[in-house]
Amino acid sequence: MTYSNAVRATLAGTSIGLFTPNRSGEFVGRLWFVKPGGRMRAGFATVLGSMAQFSSTMIAGAVAVLVVFWTGAVVPWKGTWIANTVMVVAVVIAATSLLLYFFPRLLQIGISGLPLLRRFRAPAAILNEFSTKEQTQVLGLSLLRYLVFAAQFVVLLTLCCGPALWKEAALAVPLIYLATTLVPTMLLTELGVRGGAAVAILSPWGLNEPGILTACFTLWIINLMLPAAIGSVLLLVHRRC
């Protein structure tokens, strides 16, 4: 498919993803712009892209958790059993997501082993058609995307809460994204979960609550609502055509 069509498909996916847990339905909107004969294969191909994004979030979150404990930074769960649990869970999930991403054959085995999914065995074969080089490039793009989103959040926090706190914000943002990724959310609930996690993590570091919530809301508008609005228009136009 053409690059312009891929961009439209991505925006359309953002629109539909708002109404599904953790935006898991994004691939549905993307498939609207794929020719009927290739939709099943394209659907499985998007799985690797989603896994790359998930892996990027988990890797950054795991690193942030380890840095927090090495530096002795103040967090709401410091000094409790939750601290060790968060650290272990973050590292295990990050390692598992990377393993599944670079060895999608494991996913294929899982699909073949489930009776309800066996009929998708043929289109799922596309998971093995990507080279390690291509997977590495996609993961690199996902990490770059993550850095852009994280930088946006840090800039907004420093604008809303004070420039002197940018170091705390830079360390806390990966923890916030880690928390919001692991908690199932939909549409407006995502904003509430992200805001709650941000307040819980950033308040002990001296950032004021109104500023934190303002930064979260602004980021949500820029990165989700605006693209989703554009995607909705593209879906309507595409449907009429």
C-alpha cells in the first residue's frame, strides 16, 4: 500500500482505538484501508508493530524502575513489598515482550494450539516473514516514537509545574507510561488513570497537582483526541467512497 494510505489507516486506527481497552482496536481501523484479500495478513502484521510499541514502553519503564531504586528516589510505594513486586514485574514483562517480538514463531505455536484460532494459521504465517533487521528497525522507530511522547510530557510538565523539576519529570514519565499501559483503559478512563498515576508518582517529588493534571490533559488532546478526530473524518470519507 502507498505511504499516504498507510498514514490514513494509522489515523483511522487511532480513532477506533479510543473505544477499546488500551487502544487494542487500532488495527480494525487500519484494516479498512487494506484491500479485502490481504486484510487477515495485514491484521497479523500489525501485531508485531503493537508488540514493538509495547516492548518500548516496558523497556523504558523497567529501566526507570531500576534507576529509581538505585538512586533512592522518593516514590509512593518506596520501602514496601510493592516496590520489589513492581520491579520484578516490569523486568519480567519487558524481557517476555522482547522475546515474543523477536521470536514470533512462539505466537504462531500458540495460535496453532488453540482450536478457535487454528483457522488463522495461514495468515499468521506472516509473523515469520520479517527479517531480524526489519524487526530491529521497527523497534528502533517505536523507541523513537516513545522518546517523542516522553519528551512532550516532560516539556508540558516543566511548563505547568516549573522548569526546575525537569529531572524528576524525566524519571517519572516512564513510570507513568508503565502504569497506564498495564491498567486496562478506554477513552476518558485513560485520561483519569494517567492523571491519577501521574499525581501519585510526581506529587512526592514536589510537582503541584493542578499542573500535573493540566499537562496530562494537554498531552491527551495533542496525541489522542486530535489524531482521532482526523481519523474519524477519514473513516467517513473512505466509507462514502
